[in-house]
Amino acid sequence: MADYTHKISAAGRINIIGEHIDYCGGKVFPAALSLKNTVYARRNGTDKINIAWTDLPDKVTLEIDKLDSYRNEKYAKYQAGCAYLWQKAGHKVVGCDLLYDCTVPFGSGLSSSAAIEVSTLAALAVMAEEEMDKKEISILAQSAEREYAGVNCGIMDQYASANGKKDYAILLDCKKIEHELVPFSLGEYALVIINCNKPHNLVESKYNERRAETEEALARLQTVLPVSCLAEVSPKDFAKYGHLLSGKVYDRAKHVVEECDRVNQAVDAMKKGDIVRLGALLNASHKSLRELYEVTGKELDALAAAAQKHPACVGSRMTGAGFGGCTVSIVKKEAVEDFKEQVSKEYLKEIGYPCRVYEAEIADGIIVETL
């Protein structure tokens, strides 16, 4: 990319386990992927940010003194939101040209939006020659998604995109916004990511509805328990006080409480190298997301069922917000090709259109290179 001075990238992510609990204050277990959004950047000496894409003919110019006025911008909404919040946080925004190249598939549940937000903020920091604080970037990126794009998301996606480390998963405490790196070693197993090819749209999906249901559950449980978030409710307490909830609100809360417990068990299994136990927890997570949280849909269920049926697969579940997107499966390395073939064949037969398998590794989050 001639004439650009810097190349800044941020990662997409998978969540190994711990779904729909980040906004309930839970601990989640994501990892950054080698699928990423890359920004080629250079200063331009003006009071404008010029944005272009490698795969779109469109070009968008943002005026630095009007960054709050681009909420309806079709392609550059995330970039404008990030620049606006960066400026609002007291940072300098300098005129620059930004060229975007994204290998995270859109609508896949692998957090293309987080990768775009985090890489944009990192690029703005580099252009302004400011120190980069990955935690601050994560929080500002989350705010951009909430305030500018209207998705009331938790912190996980942006945090994993910024703080990921090659060959490590991140045990992230979403309440304290602190993390521990856990070596990600599957031994004789490999991670396989498959997209069901039904795109999801979070704003139009049931995502915000689920948040409201979990908030209602918390409010009711707080009448008897001294908790500040749903993730602080132990399985024992839930068994005692769950009767205060009913219907769907009970189901949603039960998923959150049990999923938080599964995360702790999964981290323990990973540290002990017990990959079969880890796989069983993935299966249990998918079942809960299907039956209690109701965020899977027939496509993800068909994909997970086909994966779980394969003899070389020890566990498979949806990853991300659901309603479309990807599954993550743990499969014996020697049988990965057969697994991909069998699952793809079965999915096509069941759903009527093909799925897509991704080649991706656990990678670093933000990477800055000088060109």
C-alpha cells in the first residue's frame, strides 16, 4: 500500500465459552483470531478524515469539527463514532487518510464491528502520536457501538479484539474489566470455525430484548440477594430464589447463572489439559443457548448437531450473539478434513444452502507496523 506510513490491525474474536453473560457482569473466555481488520493510515495535514475501502468503491470524508453528525452514515458510522468518542475523551484527532481492509466476515458473529472500531481507535492514536491504552480503546470502542450504532453490547468483543495474544485465551472479568491470559493448547485437537451463512443483524435481532429480560431478573433477585449483577448469583442461590422469576425471565436467568459456572469449569479444564471435558461444556452451553436463552435458530442448531454427531468432535456450540453466525468445534486433528466434509454435507442437506469453514488461528489483538 504505497504512500501509507502505518499499518494497524485489530482482531476478530471467537468466544470459546461464556455466551450472553458479558453484559450480566460475568467472566467470559474469548480469544483473538487471525481474521482481522487492517487500516492503512497516513496524516494528510487537513482537518478531515478521508476513509476508503479495498472492497468498496465508496469514499467518505469526515470533518473533524463535526464528528457528532455522522450517525446515519451508511459505511463509516463505526469510524465516525470512534473518532467522535476519542475526541470527546480529550484526545487529539488529526487529519488523516484511512484505508480499510477487513478479513473478518461481516454478520458472522466473529466481531467484525469490534475489529473495525478497535483498529480505528488504534490508528487515531498512532496518527496523533499518542500512547495507546488498550483498556481505554476497548471501552471507547464499546461506547461507539452503543452510542453510535445502537447495539447495547457488553465489553467482550472490543476487549478481546484489543487485548488478544497469540496462543492464549482471555479470561475476562466483564464487571471489573480485568483479564488473565490462559495458555490455549488443545494438544491433539484443533479448533474449527464454521459459518452457517445466515447473517445476523444485532440491532434488529432479539439482543436488546434479552438484555431487558436479564435486567428484569436481576431487579427481582436483588429484593432477596445483595448482588450488583446477575453473574454474582451462584447456582446455589438460584436454586433457592429462582422461584421469584417465571416464564422466559426465569429461563434467561438460569442460562446466565449456569453459563457463568461453565466458564469457571472450562478454564479449569483448559489449564489441566482436559479437552474432552472442555468439549462437553461447549455442548452444554449450546443446549442452554438453544433451550433457555433461545438465541440459536435452526441454522446454528443444524450446524452444532452435525458437528456433535461426528465421532472426532468432542464439543461444538454457537459462538457470538447468535441468530446466525458461527459455531466453534473442538475436533481431533487427524480427522479435521473428514469433519469439515461431513458437517458441510449434512448442513447443506438439512438447510438447503452451504456453510463456510474458516481457517483461523489464535492471534494477537492490536498490531502496529511502520511501513
